[in-house]
Amino acid sequence: MPFREINSKMVEATVIPGQRMFSQRGAMLAYRGDVTFTPNMAGGQGGLMSMIGRRVAGEATPLMTVEGNGTVMFGHGGHHIQVIGLTGDTLYVEADRLLAFDGTLEQGTMFMGSQGGVMGMVRGQVTGQGLFTTTLKGHGAVAVMAHGGFIELPITPGRPVHVDPQAYVAHHGDVRNKLSTALGWRDMVGRGSGEAFQLELSGSGAVYVQASEEKL
């Protein structure tokens, strides 16, 4: 894993010759060694169609290609950062949550249907438009941003997890998601502001939930 957590809001990545990584533009704080940063215009590993898909879906978070030989420190906006390791599976995450990730991971988008993308499910419910969610697949590591850090909750058959959509960060595994209106739910067990929705995730995998209802 190329990332080392320096503290809750900074990570250090090891860059080696012949391998690359991607990061949000503006996320580099400092670096040592012979490292280059190039604006990425090809949509990461997903290619041009992946980039177009993200632009159509509002998922076009600008990326930098990071290459060379050295170490780079990343952070952004004072957000809490945690590292998720992938071992061949797929991570579903909103693009603006991504701080940096291995270039070996296959990047793409997934249309989640008329309900909208996972965090976009609320927006889709309001607008009636389906949205895309960013996917990262393969073996590697992903540095993800959240408010107040996040916890990984397992999802097992017969034991779905219900999440406030504003607290959702990402998920992986064979997981199905369903958005339902629950009038009074947030008033009773949450913060009681805005529309009352709950996101139900079922199947087999895990969901990452942040310690806040704030968006990035």
C-alpha cells in the first residue's frame, strides 16, 4: 500500500518509477524527490468515455497524474482522510470524495438508474434524473475524504444497514441500495433537518459512514 497516514488529515504516498497514481488537483501539500504532476485529460484508467460519462453526470473532479521517484504528502480542505485497501473488488464512491488513488486501479462510472447515484440518490429523488457513481476496481489503495473520519460497517445477508444519505461515503461488495422516504425518521433519531430519507444497503459487503452530515 503506497499510502501512510501521517495524521487524520494528511497522508504520504510513495511514488516509484514505472508506476503512477492519481490525485485531486490542488491536493499536493509537499513532496520529496523527483516527482512530476500533470493535469489528467484522459479520465484516468477509464479512458475518454469514462471522462465524458463523469462530465455528463457531474462527476468530473479534476485529476492530476503523479509520477516519478519520491514521496508526496496529500491533504485537502482540512478534511479527515482514511485509506481503503482493495484486493480485487470494486469501490463505489462519489468523485469529490477521492483524494488520491493507485494508478493500477481501473477507474470508471456506473449509472445507478432512475433513483440516482448512491449519494446522488437524494438529488435524483428530487430532480428525477439518474446519476453516475465513480468506481475503482482492482488491487491497490484509495485515500478517501470525509467529515470527522468514518467507520466501516459490514453488510451481511439478512442484515441490511440503514444510513443517513448525508453520512454515506462509499461502499464495496455485492450490495444493493434502496432509498426510501421515512417521514419523521430524522426528527426521531437524527438531526431533524431537511427531507427525511434513509438509504438501505443489503447484500454482502461493507459501507463507510462518516461522523457528520456535512457534504464536502
